[in-house]
Amino acid sequence: MRLRSVMLRLEECKMLLSEPADRDTAQLVAMAVLQLQMRIHHIGDAELRALCDAMTPGAEKAVSDGVSKASGDRGL
């Protein structure tokens, strides 16, 4: 129950930080909220990754393409 109250407070803080000037801080708070939600609901990193992969088909290929381009591999 204690984690839930912390999470609710962080969500309130995130709402207050919705101004464009505070966007980076709001994103950090959102990450903290997500981590607490994962802990409360016993969701592991692998489960979250599987969900993200299922919701964004082709994302794995886009990431690997981006890594190839960043490393200088132009697919020649």
C-alpha cells in the first residue's frame, strides 16, 4: 500500500511538471512511476520488453537498422 501512495504522489508531480520547460523532469518522474507500477504488479523487464515488441511490429528491425547506420554500415 505504501508503494501505491508513493506512485500516486509521483503521478501528481508529473502532472505539475507538464509545462514544456519541465518536460525532461516530467519524463524522469514518469519512468519512476512506471518502475513502481512494474514492482507493484510483479512485471519483469522481459515481460515489458515483450509487450513493447508486440505493440510495435518492426521496431526491432528499425533499431538494428539504426545501429548499423550509426556504426557506418551503409548496407553496401
